[in-house]
Amino acid sequence: MDTLIDVAGLKARLASGQRTVVLDVRWALGDPEGRSHYLKEHIPGAVYVDLPSELADPADPGRGRHPLPSRARFQEAARSWGVGDGDVVVAYDDAGNTSAARVWWMLRNAGVRTVYLLDGGLAAWRAAGLPVEGGSVEPDAGNVTFADGGMPVTDADGAAGWAAAGVLLDARAGERYRGEVEPVDPRAGHIPGAISAPTTANLDDDGRFLPAEELRKRFAGLGVDATRPTAVYCGSGVTASHEIAALEIAGFTAALFPGSFSEWSNDAARPVTTGADPGE
């Protein structure tokens, strides 16, 4: 199953009139102006997706900063974007797909198999000299019907014991993993046993995913192989979805801990480890 579509592939689909729903998922921690960026310019026909309100429930200490919404609420949002059963969906952002991967993972989890990330995102589209447009796209409502359980997940209890028999990857920046800084969550450090694997290292300098073979080598060097289960977390379940996409490109399957460190660190009973060592 393909994870990515390149600019040429998306351009060809749009030019030929093939049914394609394009989603603009611009969001970044500390930058609440995603919609403003979208209104200024976006890929023609792209529909804006607001990550905090449409791809998450309100923050909850027991569920993390970006809890997954209910299936019904997510289905309602996807229909408002114009997604119908059988549609091809292409998601992008302007940050190497680190936020767009959230909707990619959620749609996959909801049973949509034909959903792709635009490799390189908006920057790659611009670099190819292709046009952008401003304003808001308001599509006709779609009729997509969601299921549950299309992607593997784990919870805090599962994450607590994961490293004993598998590989638990922390997709945050290294300084947050080590506990040197923590800008948003109540405690600094990482889940004991987790291995630092910043998701930004899955990208090249242009914000495109590294080739599959390079990603395989990277993850193999972190202990990932087909014989042991792999799980991923980050701060709130967003960039961990990007890591899961990279793992898929490399040929590995991984579970997501949706609540991630924002849920873990809010529970005083859960231990936290600092430093470069995974701990136990």
C-alpha cells in the first residue's frame, strides 16, 4: 500500500479530473495561524482542515493535548471536507507533512485505504512552479462511512511495558526526549525504555521523506525489525503519526500511543526518565 504521492502524480490526477480530495492541514505547535496561511495561498481546490478542532477533542489531562475524536465526530468532519466512499484523498502541509500525517493516520484508522501524503508538501508544489490560489474552498458534503481499528494502537499501560518485548520510539526532538526542555507538558523526559527517534530525521533538507532503503537502515539502527512489535509516541500523537508513515515506507508496521507523553506526564504515577539513556 502506497503512503506517498509526488507532485507529478497529484498534478496528473487533478489535470485529468480524477476524483481527488486535497486536504491542507497546516498547523504547528506555537503557530495558531494555519487557516490564515491557507487563505493566503494553497493548492487549487484544497480544503482546509483545522487540526485542533477537527482532528482532536479538547485537551484532557487523562487523554493528552490532542485526544482522538469519536468516530462519529471525525466522520462528520470528513464529510464536510467532501470526502466520499472510494475517494482518493491527498493531504499536505508546509512542514514536511508532520501535521498532515495526523489526518493520514486517522483516515487509515477509519478504514480509508486510498489516502496519501503529498511528498514534500506545499514547498514541493511551489518548487515545481505550479499555481496556488487564495480564499476558502467549500466543497459539497461527502458520504464517507467510517469503521474503527484500521491501524494498531496502544495505551499508557501498553506503552509502560512495550520496551520489554518490543521497540518503543519517541518521535519528539532529542532535547525534549532527554528532558533538557519541555515547553508544553508538565514533566520533562521520556517514557522509560523508549528510544529517541526524532521524526524530523525521516526527512531530507527539502522536507521530503528519505528513500525507503535509507529509512529501513535508520530504523534498523534503532532496533526495529519484523520480529518485534514497534510502537511510537510523541508529545500529543501528531508527529508520532508521521513516524508511523515513515516506518510504513520502510516496510514496518507500528502502533500509535495516541495520548503520548502529554497523557503520560500528567499521571504522577507514571515514571519519567531523563538523559540520553532509554532507562528501564
